[in-house]
Amino acid sequence: KKRKRRNEVGWMRNEFDAGGEEGDRKCAGWKEVEFDDTVQLANVVYGKKKRSKDWKKCRTGKKGSFQKHLLAIESEDAEGKEKTVREEQQEEAGERCRENDEECRSSYNIGAEFAEKRRREKKRVEAVHHMARFPSKTVQTETTNGRTLSPTVSIAVAGSIINNAQSVQLATMLAGQIARAAAIFRIDEVVVFDDSSLKNESQMKRNWQNEEFGESPGFFLVRILQHLEIPQYLRHALAPRHKSLRCVGLLPPLDAPHHARKHEWPAYREGVVLDKAVQSGFGSYVDVGIEKEVLIQQSFSPGTRVTVAMGSSRDLSGKNGTVLRAVHRTEPKDKAGLYWGYTVRHAACLSAVFTDCMYKDGYDYCIGTSEHGDKVASTDLDIPKFKHMLIAFGGLAGLEENVELDKNLKVVHVSSLFDKYLNTCPNQGSRTIRTEEAILISLQYFQDPIQRAIHASV
């Protein structure tokens, strides 16, 4: 029995010393703890004789020094494994960060020019947003002293008329009709005022603050009007892309005199200042829509819209010392009698149309239109001499509601706000006249009285 027992213990010792997978599996039945890969460590720490005694204690379930040391080794290994996992995770995170940094640096180095273009595009977008909220101001190159100013005619339109359109295409076409009417009847300024009431505020949010409409009705109308007024060859520089402009290709052009064609040589052309250095150190290069850019005397910042007097000579080679000049945007109208487009202004409410007027002395003659106005024939209408005249059109419910919603206006009746309050279409067959229709009817109604007043003042 003793010999058999010694052989069995020796066999177990050999398996234990081997430290193989089979030995680990067989030794696991003689103890209450798992050896895993600590068997080799146990062989190094303990001798054969001492190990055999501790082995018996492990087999009988008694807690010997070997088992205690084995538990300590296992706890250290567990902590080491956790630390190793954390270090590996940190190294992986560090590698990802380094890779991202390298990609960012490489993309920045490779696309530096593209990034600069994006920055300029962002500046142009911000400039257009600024233009939509404030009056459009062009560069004034001459003093107004001694310069004869022609009378101006402005119209004020409520932005809520866009709410009457069922889609972006119809809203864009509505804005295009107003732009065409302004160009046909030589309107100098278009003012778009907000008239959002509490009862239609939810409808406006539902129609205009979703994915299809990216801005309020007033700003939408302002953006379309500004886009159509800019000559086609300047829109890539002055009118950046926007969600509201995706249907403007359906609209007919204004075809105004300042929308000159490439082969034409008018007395004046609209242009944009280029980001190009001048060798002489003074002046600016301007793109005026012809094959070659022109050089003007004045120096402006790149991206500025200017009106250039082209002169009679078509020699732009510079051999004869031909240098053009930029003029005030009203000079084509004041000197040559040409219609040179309209400016667009956004007003927060109806009262802001008068208080934020772009002219120094404001509007000296104002006319309101409504179906509740006075009925006067166009031939009998007498308009006095004026400098700046305003014709106001109400929203979906008319000027009466616009006055009631404006807290800044404290008038007893809407007619007291204007010099004349007229009904320009007294014998209408329909119960309602849409604003875009009323603009065409009214501007034709005022055509002869305005011309009589202008000729009388000359």
C-alpha cells in the first residue's frame, strides 16, 4: 500500500511539475482553488518535499501556506490583468487620437485652399443675412452736394402674403411676380415688413420652420427679391446658395437696364471688386461681366458691389492709360434717366417702415391702399411735388389689421397714418384681391399721377 501510494504521489508530482493543461485539470480535483497559469510560479517558490506536504493539505481542504500564497498570487494576477487591460485601452485611445490628429493635419495641409474658400463663402452668407435685416447700402463715391437727386417711389409689402402659398415653388413664383412688378413700374425701394399675428403664428411655424422652408416669410421674400435684382453674372459672388433659392430658376429675369449682356457696352455696368492686387498700388480690379476685368481708380475691399462708368472707349488693354471710375448707384438714373434696379429693406413691423427709412428726411408723401379706402379716379388724383413717396400694401387681412397689431402705432383710424387712403380697384368682381394682384393694379393706377407730379417738379 505504501509503495502504491508513493507511486501515485510521484505521478502527481510529475504532472504538477510538468504544468501542462492535463496536469492543471487533474490537480484541480485535489484543491478548492484554480491554479490556472500560476503552477510554474508555485514550482519555483516551493521545493519538492515542502510542496508535497502542502499538496496533501490542499487535498484535505486545510488552508496551508501554499494555498494562502496561491490566493495572493491569483489576486495579484487579477490586478495585473485589469491594469493591463486599462493600459491597452488607453493606448488604443491614444492611437486613435493620434490618427485623428494626423488625418486632421493632413486634410488641413492638403485642403488649405478649399478651407479658405469655405471661409469666404461663410462671410458672404453672413453678409447676405445682414443685408436681409438692414437696408442695402451701396458704395457712395461722390458727395450729394450739388448733385440733383431724382424723386423716388417705394412700396411696402407685408411678409405674411407668402403664407398664402402652398409650396416653395408657388411662394417663389409669388415673390417673382412682385419683383417683376417693381421693375416694370420703376420702383426704387421695396420694404418688406413683418406682420405675424398671434392667430397665424402657429401656422407660420408649421409652414416655414420645417425642413422645407428654412426661414420666416419676410426673410424669404427679401432673399428672393435681392437675388432677382442682382445681375446674372454677379450672382455667384454676391448671392450664395441657400435653401430658399432652390426654385429661382423657374422665375423669368427682370431684364432691367443694369442687367447688361456680355456683348453690350452701355454707359454704366454693375460689377464686383475682385481679390486681385494692383501693380501700381492704388485702384481695384472689377468684374463687370465682360471677357476681361476692368481697373477703376478707387480702392475697395473685395466682394463690394460697385457701379462703373464704362465710358466710350472699349480699349481695356491699358496701353492708352484707360482707367475707369466707380460712381454712385443713382447716377445712371439721375444723369441718363435709366432705371437702375431697386433696393430691398426688411422692417420688423409697420411702424419700422417709417422710423427706419433709409432716406435722411424720411418719406414726404405716403399712400395706403385698401378696399375700404376712398374711391378716386386715376385721372382726378392729384399728387403734389415729392422727393420720396411710399405706397403701402397690407397683408392677408389688409392694412387695418397691421395697424391694430403694431403696438407702436396709436392712431384712431388707419387713414390718419397716410396722406391718402385709396381704393385703387373700386369695381372688383371678386370678393378678395391678392396682394400680388393689388400691386400690379395699384402701380398702374398711380402711373399717370406720379408722372404728372415728377414733370411738374422739374
